Amino acid sequence: MGRPVGIIGVGQTKHGRRMDVAYPELVREAVLRVFEDSGLEPSDIDGVVSGTMPSMMEGVALTHFYFADAMQAVGKPILKTETCGSTGVSIAHTAYYWVASGMADVVLAVGHEKMNEGDAQATMTTVAEPFYQRYFIAGAPGVFSMQSQMWADRYGIPEAKIRDAAAHISVEHHNAAFENPYAHVKIRVTADDVKNSRVITYPVRLLDVCPTSDGACAMIFVSQNKAKKLGRKTAWVKGVGYRGEEYFFGDSDKGLWQGAVLAAKQAYDQAGIKNPRKDLDVAEVYNPFTFQEMLFYECFGFCEPGGAPDMVLKGTFDKKGQLPCDPSGGVLCTNPIGATGLIRVAEAVLQVTGKAGEHQIPKAKTAFSHAMGGVDQFNGVMIVGSEL
């Protein structure tokens, strides 16, 4: 893994429909907050990692240059990382490796998206291969609907049970969002509200789906020596894992998603995690769709294959359950795509440093974060802990 790497600062914007600020101002908001949180100045930074969804969603080809001033990055080396939905965790990995390799001591990582000024659904529909996949994928909901049905069929899970579990997840996360000052969607819903909301792509309904959000997130990664000199509370990177799969959606098994399984295994091996449900204190799972969240629980070893709905209905992954998942409300409530995966890492950092506020999990020492991206191809994991 190279030399130890810590995270000493987190900055988030208020996420939502942010028509009150221009895009560069939105980015600057997160960057100013991370400097305030870390006690550092722009002059302390050795380099910057930045990323968004594919540039066509932004309408700007070279976003890392467009936002250089907002990121306080003028005169600094800048790396751009783009992997669609997993961009945020890819940014975190890039910053981590830059420090772990010894090439830098202090790296600023910034993820951002202003989805309400673009056409996210058009982008995600047309990004697919045009001669075969584009005709039936129908953007992100179409992809994840097919994956959800593949998983349910694989393990013979009754539709009614999955529907009940998905509704439970939606209610739990929407309630959790009220305890997160940065979350976008804050609405009280019941299980019946979820079950009766309109169908988007069967079996996915409106309240199973993440929103279109504007927002930015920034973090500062530092070397062990730098962290000791600063003397600030630090979240230490304990394990990282990343996997990609075939470009064509149908060419890989999405029911027990090997990319997700192997990314988690790589991170677990590095972090010394043997029994994830017991060894982890909290998890921020990338959950743009309720059905997919359950599939990820199984891929990450939180429960047995096919067993996620039962565990969900028992409350295993609730805030007060054995392994709280997405106590921030998760992607289901906040989704500025280029920042979304980085927010998962940021929320994990807040948990292990005891700075998560009202959604803090008591005595959290080890936290799991994850993001998924590409055209349902990439999975990245980062595990952080309170101790080196």
C-alpha cells in the first residue's frame, strides 16, 4: 500500500437545486470549507485531484482548468479523474496513491456536479454503445432495473419480500437525511408511499430512485509525517480496492457482481477485515436505487447471497442495527454525481473522527465507503479508521 495516508479535512456544500450560485462558486464553497476544517492554506497543497461525470454533462470539456481558481489550484499540479458514477471514489483513490507513493505530502481532492444546469438523463442514455445497448438500456434506471431483476431471479427471492425491503430502505434513508445538514431530499415517507409511487422502470419506483443534485465535496489527504506535524484528528486509509468489468452490460454477471466482490476483498485484505458485518462499525454504500443497495450488501459480505431482504427487514442495516448503512441518507437522498462517491468517503471520515453530528454512529472506529460507476462496470472501495 505504500506509506500511510491520512485524511484531515472534509468540506461539503449544501446539496440540492443550487441555482443561487454559479458552478465555480459551488466548487469554491466546498474548497473553502475543507481549508477551514483542516486549518491549512492553499499554499500548503502539493497538488489537486478533481473530477465530474463525463464532460458532456457539464458542457465544459476541461473542468479541471475551468475550476482551477475556485479550487485554489493555480500554479499547482492538477490531475483529472472521471469514471462516471464512481468518479468520487476514483478521485479519492488518485489522491491516496499520490500521497502513498511519496510524490506528494498534501493533496486536495475535489468532486463536483451541477446536474440541474445540464441534462443528466440524456447523457446517461446516450453514453451507451449506440448500435446495440442504447436501444434498451434507457439510462441508469434501465440498467439497474435489469440488474435488480437478474439478482432477484438468481436467488428466487419473492417479489413481495423484495418490495417490502426496498420500501424499508427508502423510509430509513429519507428519515436519516433530516439529520444530515448537507442532504438534498428531506421528505417524510411511509412504506405505502414508496410502494405506491409511480413506476420508473419496473420494478423500480420513484421513491426507490436517487435525485438530481447540485453539490461539491472536498477532502485533504496527507502523509503520516505531515499528519503528525499538524496534530489534528485524522482518519487513516486502511484499505482500498477497485475493479472494472466488460464494457457490454450483458457480458458480465451482475447478479453476484464480481467487480464489487473483488474490490471489497482487496480492501478487506489490506485492512485486515475478516467478518465485515462485525469488523465494520458503519458503511456508506453507493445506493442510487434501493434494490441495488441490497445486492451490494451481498457482494460486500454483509450477508449471504439472497439474504439481504430478510436482513433489511430485521433492521440489521438500520442506524441502530448491527451494521448501520448510509446513516447520512446516502445517494438515495443526495446525488451530485461527480461528488457522490467522494461524499461516501467523506461521510466515512466524519464517522471515524466523531464529526458526523446528529447522524454520528456511537464509537465508530472503522468505516467502509463505496461507489459504483461506468455503464455498470466499475466498483471502488475505501476503508478508513480512527487508528493508524
